[in-house]
Amino acid sequence: MPLQIKFMSVDEEADGGIVGEPCLSLSNSPDMSLLSTVDPFADILTATHIHRSRHGCGAYPYDKGSMLGVLAAAIDARRIVEVGTALGYTSLWLSYGAQHAHIDTIEFDSDHVRIARQHFIGHKVADRIHVHHGEAVTVLDGLDNNAYDLAFFDGFEPTRQLVNGLDRRLRIGGILVCANLTLGRTDPVLIDSAAWLVHSFGETAIAVKR
């Protein structure tokens, strides 16, 4: 790991230093460029940003797609449910991580449904990803209970009704990844320690169903 040397300006104060004295700061911070991830779906990410700028819609792709792929791979997920397809970016990452999984992804916007299906065909995973067009709560009610290994929410607001719907689809030990926790939230939805083991960061929570 490279040793990084930083000379602090006379206006900065280091621990134990005196204001006005130049100080030498040593750290073993890693070179973060070594941790960059090659994105096999960068074309879909770019297409989503372009689509949103042109149409003024709410297609904001989740920026931690690789994390979803890693989680799906780590648990060898065979059934995955997603709320908020947009143009298919996160569905593709999930299918990339869990290459034997079937994915049910739900999207309300008909244009997004059409474009996402085209993207899945282009990336040769259309046989494993089923795009459901409709309201998330209604579509979830038609899916199997206690059958899914991984659930991902990336709609606008994770209401209690939606989280409960995803809860019912997950098996015991299944993982829920819930984004956009700060959008419109007035009450916590994943704090019941009897129901979930939760880790949160930023606007995302990862929860294991107990």
C-alpha cells in the first residue's frame, strides 16, 4: 500500500500541532483507483441518463449496481423480485450476479417497460427477466409468497405497504435491499429487530428477513 505524505498549510491544525506551524501528515490510505469496477452495463446506465434528460421522467438508475450483483452472487439467488425497473440497469446487474436466477421486475411506466425489454434482449437475458407492467402493490399480490431469495426496491418511496409486500414474497433468510429511504419518509419501515437484521448506509438499507 503506498505511503501518502501530505504537507498541511499554515492555516490547518493537525492533532497535537500548533496553529500556524507547518505539519507533516502520514497515512496509509489506499489508492481508490485500484478499487474501480468495470461496468458491463455502462451502455444502459448512459441510455437511462439520456432518456431522463429528454423525457423529464423519474428514471434515476441506482448507482450501486455492482453491489446488487455481488449480493445476488453471494447468496446464489434463484428467484429475485424488483420494484422499479426503469430501463433495466439494476435488473441486468442482478442477472449478472445470479446467472441461474429468474427475475420478476415491476415497472409502471409503459415506455420504460418497452425499452427495458429491448435492453434485456440485447444483453441476451430476456428469457430470465420478466417485466411486469403495473402498480407494484397489485403485481406483488400476484407473486408467490415466501419464494424469493432477494428483493430490491428502487421505486420513488418505500411505503410500509410496499415493504410489507416484499416481505411476504421473501423466504426466511432472504435479503431485501431498499433504496430511497429518505424520499417522503415520515416513519421508519425496517426497524423491527424481530423481523429484520438491518444495515443502512446513505439512502439504502440491506435487511435479512428473520
